[in-house]
Amino acid sequence: MIRDGRYIVTESDLTAHHDAGRGWLVLDVDGTVRTVTDQPDPTEWPLHLLAWTQQWFDHWDGDLAAAAHAITTALADTALPEQPITDTEER
């Protein structure tokens, strides 16, 4: 789960929403669903959050499950690190 003060972003099973399988569920901080996506749209996402999550996708070669696991285990609820973990042991 990622929090940036305005949005909560969490990896989720999106099959109930559309046929994307697993992807990102984006919520407003009050819990209202903002969007569900397997391809983040910068018009829907805070740009710094989109860029930051894209670093994770790139680092994990587009493997959503690995990226989401790394993100959820690396983050404090209110912190957004500037860089993804690059230590190969974390992978």
C-alpha cells in the first residue's frame, strides 16, 4: 500500500472490475475507489506517484506481483522513497 496524503494505492485482484487480472487499485484517502488499472494513466494518478511506481515496474521487469510485494514490504504507510530498492538480494 502506498499513501501520498491524497491517495492510497494498493495492489489488487482486478478481475471483479475487468479482465486485467492483478493490477493497481487507487483509492481516495476516505476509501472511495478512484480508479482500477493495469496501465496507470497520468491524468488519473499524481504524477510523482506514477513516476515512482513506474520505477518499480521497470526494476522488476514489469512483474506486477514482484513490484507490488517489494513496494508493500518496503514502504511505511506515509513514506514515498525516492528510489526503488536496487539490492539484488531483495529480489
